[in-house]
Amino acid sequence: MGFKKGINALFFRMNNCNHKFDLVKNNTTNKYEMILKDGTIINENRIAEYLI
């Protein structure tokens, strides 16, 4: 079970965690959001400091 979850996490990262993202500032919340190529929105508290 743990191995399968690890493989799923690896594939998710390979498909989504790459240079194909947009970093935008949400004017409503005044915080940054990262939009991945599949449309997933990552909140500022989960984005690495060096990207902001």
C-alpha cells in the first residue's frame, strides 16, 4: 500500500511539478498562487520561498 502511494506521488510530481506553471498574485487575498499545467492551484503557504 505504501509503495503504491509513493509511485502515485512520483507520477503526480512528474506530471505537475515542473517549469510549466504560472505564479500569480490573487488581488482578493493579496497572496500568491501557483497554477499548475493541469489547473491545480497551490496556495502561497505551500510554495517555496525562492519562487515568490
